[in-house]
Amino acid sequence: MKYFLISMALSALLIGCGAGRVVQRGADKYQHADYGGALVEWRYLEEREADMNDKGRVRYLVYRGLTHYRLFQQSRDAGHHAAALHFLARGKHAYDSGSARWLQAKTVVEMKDALVELTGQIPASPQVLVVQLPPPPETLVLPGPPPAAPPAPADEDDEAW
């Protein structure tokens, strides 16, 4: 019985290590835009997801979701849309429950942007620029021309000129 437990523990360890290598191969293929090749790796791992550690599961879910997302962008296939949304939502949930060190920052941004597009949400701008315009100038009332001076009374002497 003792040997059976040891062999089971070693088997689980080997499966976990093997899955980690496959996740890395799939992520590498994704990074090199070999989405078909990455999908082969993800399908191989489907039945092994339960045996993965938390970090491996997060990476598997996120990269698989991103792979389906890129394939959806290329084909507009509803199946890839649904799969991308499914795996990315699960991956984001697992990532949020885990450690920020499990994914690179650019991958996290890519995941969030893909989810925004897939769900049809309006993306939040990373920088919001608020511009306060000055109030419009008050209307200036300019006085009209000065009233015309009444003509000076004519002197008799003035006529001689």
C-alpha cells in the first residue's frame, strides 16, 4: 500500500510537470501567432485541467481563451467567440483569485481588452482628460456713438466769413 501511494504521488507530480510543459508550449505557439498549433496543445490539456496547479490552470485558461479570441477575430466564427468568452471569463476569475505574478502584465491587459470586446462593453479609457473650458465672455455692451452735438447757434458775425 505504501508503494502504491508513493507511485500515485509520483504519477501526479509527473502529470503536473508534463502539463506545465504543454501549457508553456501552447503559450509559446500563441505568442508566435500559431493559433492552430496552440489549439492542439489546449485540446490535449482539456482532460488534464483538474490535475494542474493553480498557476498552470490560470495560464491554460487565459491563453486558451486568447487563442480562441484571435481565431474569432480572423474568422468571426460564433464557436470561437463562445469558447473565447468561456475560457477568458474562467481565466480572469481564477487569475483574480490567485497571484498577479502568474501572468505578464501585457497578457493581463490583452485578456481584459478581449473580454471587453467579446462582451460588447464600452472600454474604459486608461487616461481620462478633463478639460475645463473658461466661461464664455460676458456680453459687452458698447455705448453707441456719442450723440451729435446740437448745432451751435449761428452768429451774425459767423456768416461773414
